[in-house]
Amino acid sequence: MHTAKKMRVDIVSVEQAVFSGDVEQLIATGSLGELGIMPGHTPLLTFLQPGEIRLFNNGQEDNFYVSGGTLEVQPDSVTILADTICRAKDLDEMLALAAQKRAKKALQDKTTNIDYHSATAQLMEALAQLRVIRRMKSRH
């Protein structure tokens, strides 16, 4: 019987350690696009974009949402330091839609003194959350 090679994955945020365990594959969105990481991957350090972290192990998939952070790959381990992270199933679609609406309104309102960088970041985060929510719904 063949057993799949695994790597250690640790996902932590400022608040807590969210996941620690062995997985066969990890998919995340880095600063240059989507990354697929498997055991023995070349060492790598990249920033994470808001989006989904997908962990695969024994035919099971575990999904998380990150608002950003860093991903470090070593040959037998991956460490994710997330700004904010939660299980994808815990995302709230109504809250994400409301955040998207607020950010769009702030960007369109020329009469207020807003931080456009912050409003744009909030809009991008809301859109990333909605992508993850819709992806999760399409699987069920």
C-alpha cells in the first residue's frame, strides 16, 4: 500500500493558532497568483492576498479564509502567518455584501474625506470573502 508523502502545515494569526497538522497539498493565493504546494517544494517566502487557503489530506479538503499575511515554504513544512483567518464555512455572506456596499459607496462619495487606500483594501477583502463563500456553496 502506497502512503502519500506529507508536509507539516502551521497556520497562525495574531489571535491564535488555527491549524497545525500534516497535509498532502496546500493551495493559496500569493502576491503573484495561485500557488500549489506539495512536500519537497522549493523554499519560498511570499505575501498572501485575501482569499482561500485549501488543505488536502486523505481525500478531504479543509478551507480557510485569510485577509492577507505571509506564507513560508520549507521542504517539509509550510508556515502561514495570517493577518486575520477563519474557517471558510464561518464566513457570513450578508456581512461581506454589506462591507462591499460600504466600501463601494465610500469610493464613489467625492464629498467626504476618506482614505481611498483603506476603502480599496476593504473592497478587495469583501470581494475575496464573497468568492470563497460562493466557491463553498458551489461544492454543496
